[in-house]
Amino acid sequence: MEGFEPIDDDEVLYRRVLEVHFDRTVRATPDPQAMRPIAQDVDGLSLKRARYWTAEQVSRGRPGKTYFVAHLRAGSVRSLLVATRTLTLRPDDPDVPNSEHGHCVIPELVYATRGSDESESFQRLLASTVHEVEGPFRTPA
Amino acid sequence: MITNDIGAALRAYGRPDTRRLGLRSGFPEAQRFIYGVATDAARRVRWNEVIALLRKWAAKPEDLEDEGVKAPTSTLILHAVSVAGAMRETKELPAPRRVTPTNEGGLLFERWDGDLAEVLEFLQDGSCEMKTFYRDRLVQRVPLHLVRPSRTL
């Protein structure tokens, strides 16, 4: 089903980035905090597929606040390695309640283990893998 | 170790375990990272910028809140201001290149040079931790026990 199919290596994935977690004058990639699971990332780090979403749509957050959108290539995410572990990308399952079209997660990066050595290493690696940051986008008040 | 001598406790900052990282202590990359390349005046200017940014956040910490993201409290931010002030006065301590609120009500001071990165994290409960990354992998994690200062700078 479209929007729930497996993710190709050349697909671009989006992650919304808080304004305080990116400063182009300091570094071209966002702070690793941008790749740290938040309370909502219970079953994995949440990403949107560029095939189905625009960066502007992904950027929408709290009214009146400003965000950036980080671009990650699926193949680059899968090629990251910490010790012998790698990351995978899982599209939502359309048969599961609250599944979202064009949404996927990295199931190895969950909120519960966000402070582990392995998770922190992957958060940093993911931030370094970002090949473009779009924005700023301001969510209308 | 429990100490209120912040400067002494943080002398470890800027001294990653080079042997563990497989770097000889005389290796130029390690030397540059440890001692920094900035002049003392430039170093102080950068620390002052960091302190000014933290004070701005302390005045309105709720601006740092977001969905699933907890803002650091003013108390914690002002604690970081005190630590930053002590570090500024400790000559060889380089200033962070990036200062960031964490998603969990804490703050980070971060600097990097080549493959090495060092992060001083102020956790929500007031404790501190220093982390060293080599090629983006976490290789060292050291808790720092700092007593909260009784006044802010």
C-alpha cells in the first residue's frame, strides 16, 4: 500500500529540528539532540518520508515557533555502525491503529534507552549524516 | 569526590583519556584539542558569549519548551552560568563551540576538533557528566560531582 511500502536506500527522510538545535554559523549539521528520541518516540525515532511529505509540512510544530527540517538518506542511515550494531528503518504498519501514511521509525532508537552509550553514539552519527537542513520555517501563531 | 572547587573539578575537562582513544599524548590532534588554539582573550570573549546566552535563556526558560521537550529550569541554567564563570577564570579551559538545551531539561557545553568531541552535560537533577566521543562514538563517560553554588555570578 502506498505510503507504507518498504523504504528504498535512495529515499530522503525528514526529521523536524528545534530552532535551538541548529545554528548554521556553528556547524552545517544539527546538534545530536535533534536525533535524540523524545517522549513520543516510544517505538522508535520518528521520521517522515520525503516522497509523501514536504519539508514545510514536516516543520509544523507549536504555534508561533520556528523549526528546521533535517534531510537524511535512507541508505546512509542503514550504513551507520556502532560496534557490530546497525540501524533499520520500519515504515508504519497500515493494520495498526494510529499508523501514519509516509511515516517510519528507527526502532533501535527509543525513548526508554536514549541515554545508553550505543544510542548516544547513533544519535551523534545520525546528526553527522544529515546532508541538508531546510528552513527556518515558522509555524503560524 | 564531592567538591565545591568547580575549577579544580573541571581541570579534567579538556583532557580526554588519550591512551584509551589510541592517541599518543604528543599526537598533534590531541595536543590541539587539549590546549585549544584560541588566545586567552578570544577564549574569554567566547565564554562571555556563552554566559550571555545562558542568562537570556534563564530569563525565559519556557521559550525552550516544546512537544516532548522539557525546558531547563532557571536554577539549573544559573548553575551552568556559575560553572561557566569558573571555567572562564581557569586559564587553559577552552570555551564550548556549542551550548544547547537538552530534550530532558538539561544543558550541554560541547566542543570538537577533528575526530574528537567533548560534551559537558548538566542534567536536570543538577548533576554533571562529561562525555568524550571519538569519531562520533561515545568512548568515555565521567560523572562530575559539583556542589551547587550558593550564589550566581
